[in-house]
Amino acid sequence: MALTTSIKAEVIQTYQRAPRDTGSPEVQIALITSRINDLTRHLTEHAKDVHSRRGLMKLVALRRKLLDYLKSTKPQLYKEILVRLGLRR
């Protein structure tokens, strides 16, 4: 369920602003989104896994907070990240 280093590096390369950028909101949102997608697939097979469901809810809340921050500081970048990740808000 955890992201492999190759997948994580690929996501970071896709969404980073500068060559060594790993902490910008766009990168964090993209990493959290890929973790959410993995957990969602896991929960379709294991519907009674309550602990993973709780982790999924925490990740969704964290992503929502980061998206709200991005929306208040850089609205244009917020719209772009929604389109690139395929999120609806």
C-alpha cells in the first residue's frame, strides 16, 4: 500500500517547481492523491479494513487542507492542479 520509491520519484518529477523541490503544495497534493488512490483500491477488495479506512479519511482531510491553502494563496495554480489530477471540488 505504501508508495514505492520509483512511483514517488516519478510523481515528484511531474509536479515539482524546481529541480530539488519536494515540499511544495503541488507535490504534496499529488503524493497524497496517489496514496488515496492506492488505499481506495485496497478498500474495494477489503471492505472491512477499518484501520485503512481511517487512514484514508485522514489523508483526504490533509489533501483538502492543502487544497484550501493553495486556493487562498494561488487560485490559478489551484485550478491547474485540480485539472491535472482529475479532482472535483
